Amino acid sequence: MRVTEENVVQQIKYKNEESILFLLKTYGGLLNAIIRRYLKDNPQDVEECLADVLVSFWFHLDSFDPTKNEFIEHLCFLQKSL
């Protein structure tokens, strides 16, 4: 199934690996920019942190509550908590 903005959360629940690619294409730039603010001048750490954020979201999707925050807000929160 094609992953879109509307179904990305559901696709992650189904463990559709294409959803990770979608997250990288759609939010990778924003997440990278935020991570670089904290991990200056270390591209390897930035890459590792981004991978950690995606893996964390993949395995802890149940912590996402769409009634409390938007999807991208939750991703950014996860990133700051790692």
C-alpha cells in the first residue's frame, strides 16, 4: 500500500517498511536540522540520532496520541528525548 501523510501512522502500525522511507523523505530535513542544532559538527552522530528517532517511533508508536499532538510534534518530541 502507498504511504501518504494520511495513513503513515497506520502503515507504521502495520510495520510497513515503506513508511520509514516516507518519514525520511517528508520529515528528514526538518529532523536533521533540529538534531544538528544539538550535535554540531558531527555528521556521524546526527545520522545515528536520526536513525534512533525513527527506530524509537517504529517501536513505540502506541505513545503517540493524535488527540494530544500532531504527528510531526511527536517525532520532534521523541528526537529531543533521546
